Amino acid sequence: MANRRDAPHAPHRFRLTTVLLLAGLTVAAILIHGYHFAFDDQSVYLPAIKKSLDPGLFPFDSAFFLLQTRLSCFVDAVAASIRLTGLPVDWALLLWHFASVCLLLAGCWRIARRCFPSPVGVRGSLLLVTVLLTLPVAGTFIVLAEPYLHTRSLASGFLLLALAGILEKRFTAAIWLLLAALTHPTIALLGLWHLAVQAWPVRTEKSPGAPVLAVVVLALASFPAGILARWFADPSDAAWRAALSGRRYLFPAQWTWYELLGAFAPLVILFVYARIARRHGLDELARINRRLAFSGSIGVAAGLLVGLTPALVPLVPLEPLRTLHLIYLFMVLSTGGMCAELLPRPWKLASAALLVPLALGMFLAQRVDLDWSAHIEWPGISPRNDWQLAFAWIRVHTPRNALFAMNPDFMRLESENEHGFRALAERGQLAESAKDRAVSRNLPGLAWEWRDQVRAQQGIEDFDAAQFSDLRRRYGVNWVLLRKSAGRAASLVNLDCPYENATLRVCRCP
């Protein structure tokens, strides 16, 4: 007699109850993990969106975000949606974030329906993914899904839907793969390796569609690879090496022991899960996890080779160890589903009860990390962060062609909470040392400009009149943003500072 676990649900249709479930889980994810605007990588994407809507913005410094964002269609898609709907930018990004998380969970739902025969198993997998969305991925400096709109969440959702299409032998998988490549070329390139291994036929499989799908997956891998080839830089370029240094997540030799453990342990876990799943008749889950353990092992080995071999340094900006992102996602999905599907009833209830402290822990981790910002930065709310208040004043009271200089390390300051100046103030700035550094290491030729501008602003809170004048002469700087507690430049030089709060002064550059 055939085991009922060998015949999973018809996995393709999103009924109203499923849509409501995914929407509810998305709301829960935002409540647990928060939502942030103009935060972290949005300091690159959001200025590009705003410049697409208003080309007059950022006349001096747009190279620090446009050259990278042009590699995907994300900016154009968001800007087009804003023009079409007439929504304010902050509301549009919130809705896009909601849609991206919902898309990621929808991809998880499609895979879970293939792997688990009962609704309990499907819901268990979705619940654990929802609770652990901001789980860090080893030492790669990324999480399963960011608490703000990011192309990685969209691309991951497309990759999951592509995998579902591959498992179902549907050629719509190619469409999802193409959308992932157009959204986030790097994460799509890394994900394509995993999908190629999943699509590769085995001798016992009779379907003629599987070999063709494998060829399609491998052919599509060349598309983002060809685009990303232009990112490679000359390793003898001193400025490029400066942009690359100081970012230990790029070099596994600098990872802590537990981060290295986080690179290998999930591969072992997936292999163990594959054996357990096979023993309980969950053949689809066993096959996916077994092949992910293989593709993940090869991916981690390649990432370590790139990170530890000096001759391969030009490949480091591709961040190959982020191949672990999909591995972690499946580890969490499999854990939740298997607990709900296979554990005895008392243990099922105990594991379900554990979701509450897990969710609370994830919530508290976000609050500790971002304690100077609201947990959910709703559109239109007044910021309580002095940096954001200063950025808002600058947006309203300074000329559109203003060019600012400031401490290049401002995004690393605890009270700033990694909010982007260009994204919120909508004014130009000389290069800063965090996100502009990341763009510079990916784009040959920009690193020299980044290094010179960062050096020119070092110690700006203690500048004298001659140094401020040099900033104006060399770069056209006409405004400066200074911390009140870090130096005495404003009082010593007698700067004209029309705005100040408890932390900052906004001054005209003499």
C-alpha cells in the first residue's frame, strides 16, 4: 500500500484562506521584527528611487548609488509604481515591504505543500520562518529577511517559487528565475547553483522535463554572471583594497568560531533531516534537503576558497558565502514543518509553545539593536532620533543643490541607527565610510573618489576655517553637519548654524 506521505497536496493554487494566512503572518512578522525606513541598504536604494522620481536631486554624488542600483530593475519598478499610484514614497515602500515578505512566505508555502502532507506541517514551517525572519546567517552579515524593503527578500521569494516550479516540472520556473536575476543579480546567481542541483535528474526519474529544466537553470546562471563580471577590480588598486578592508564578513578567516560553526552545522542538519524524512516517508523533503546539503557544501567550499586565496580577491565582492542564505531558510522551514508533522502530540504542543519566547527574543533583539528608533517606523510619524530630526530639517530648509560634509563614520554611531543621510535629507553628501564603501568595492574606478572624500572629512568636528575652506574649494561643500559633543569647530570658527538639537548642528560651510 502506498504511503499517504508520498502524495503531497496539489500545491499550486492560492485560495482565499491561504492568502489571508500569508497576510496575517506578514503582519505578525512586521510586529515581531519591526519595520524601518531609509535604513541600512536603503541608504543606497532609496536615493536612487527618489532621483528616478525627481532627476534634479543629487547633482554631485549620484555615482555612489546609481552605478550599483542600475544592475537590477528594482529601482525602476518601485519608481514606476509610485508614479502610477501617486502614493507618497514612504507609504509605497511600506507596501512593497509587506508584499516582499508576503512573497517570501508564499514561496515557503509552495515548498511546504510539496514536502508535508498535512496542513499542520505546512503551518508549522510557516510559523517558524515568520518568527525567525531576522535570524543571522552565519558570519555573512545578512539575515533571512531584512526588517525593511530589500531586494534580497524579493529575489528569495522568486527563487522559492522557481524551486516549486522545478519540483513540479513547470517551465514557469524560468520566469521566476529571470525575475530573481532582475531583482538581485548576486543572490540570484548564488541561488541558481542550488536550483541547478535540485533540477538535475536522477536515473530513477522518468520525466523528460527534468533534464531540460536543468539546462535552462544553468543557462540562466550565465545571465547575472555576465553582468556581475564588470564588478571585478584590479587587486593592485590601493583604493579598492582600502574599500575592501575592514569588512570581516567578507573574509572567513576573520570570522569567530561560532560564525564558522554556523557555516557548517546547517549542512549537517539538512543531511540528518533528509535521513529522518526518508525514514518517515517524506520523500520530497528528503530529496530537497539531501541535495541542498550537497549544493551547500560545494557553495561553502567555493566561498572559503575565494575568501582565503589571495589570487581570488577580485571575486570577494560577490560574497559567495551568502550561498548559505537559502540553506538557512530551508533549515528553518524544515525544522518547523518536521516538528509539527512528526513529533508526538505532547511534544507538538511544547514546540508550538516555544514559538512565543522565540518571538519575544527576536523582538527584544531588534529593540536592543535599534533602541534609538521606533520599532515600526510608520509613514508620517515624528522621528525621535536627533539625526533623523536634523535630516528632516535639512530636507525642508536647505537648497536642493546643497552638498554636505560630515563625520564619514556617522552611520556607525550608536544613536544614528544606520539611517541614510541622502535617503532622508534628499541632499548630496561627500562619501561616507559604510555604504559608500560597499558600493566602491563593487565598482572599479569609484574607490579612489570614495577614499579621497572620506579622508578629507576625517576629524571634521575639529576643523579650522582653512580646512572648511579647503572642503568648499575641492568639492564644492557648502553645508556641514557636526556633532555638538565631538569637537568645537562651530564655536572656534564661528560658523553660522541655523539649526541645532541636543546632538547635532547644521552649519553653512565658510
